[in-house]
Amino acid sequence: MNADRALAIAACAAELTRLVTLFQAKYGHVPAVPLELPAEAHRLQTAIFSQQLAIARLLDPEALANPLEPLSGWHQRQPVPAATAVSELAREANHLIACCTFQEAAPTQGEFWDVADAQAAIAGLLPPDVRRAAAARSRRAPQLDHLISWN
């Protein structure tokens, strides 16, 4: 993890905030996204999942394997995160930026700026199915390296 990747996570968190707010403004807090909702609701839910997956793919595999689970457990009650959960994720992304920046600027003094813990906090704010999908992709990716041309 480095500051550039942390900044990318923060940008994804900002877009996730926009998508979740849009969903909640139009459809409220729903315990499930029923089929009778308009197609736009399902597209938004897919976009939210995709944005969460983009965040998870930027995290180190160790964070996905050992997330710090939040007390709220929102993902056990509803398919779309609440705005408060997304705000917490954005706050943790900003904390990760600070941790990475401090570690890069003063690596010998960085023991109080724990990048791994900041990543684990972000991972814990993502649903388990998102973490599993990102982890599965990261396990597959090294196996495909020989197929990629770096020219």
C-alpha cells in the first residue's frame, strides 16, 4: 500500500458516497432490493457493488483476509450500505492516506501510523461477498501473469 493507492481508495469512496446517497434518496433503506423496484434501482445496486469491489481490489490481500469488522454489521441487514457506513469508509480512507503519507515521509517514525490496521478497518466496512470476490481475483491474478505482455 502506498499514498497513491490510498488516494485511489478515497476517490472510490467518494463515488460510492454519491451512488449510495442517490439510491437512498430514490428508494430509501430497503432490507432487500425486490424485483418490483425499477431497473434503475438494480443498476444502482450493481454500481454500488462494483465500486465496493474496486475499493477491495486496491487493498492488500492481508486486509481482506483479516478485516476489522464494525459493530454495526449493516451488511447483515441490507444489501446497500447506509450513508453512515459509507461516511465511515471515507473517513478510514482519509486515515489510510495519512498513514501511508507519514510512513513514506518518515519511515523510521511510522510505527504509530499503522497502514495494515487502516486497511483492515476499510475491509471490515465492505460486505463479505465483496471481500471474497476481490480475494478470489487476487489469488487468480498471479496465475495469469504469463499471459500478459508488459511491452
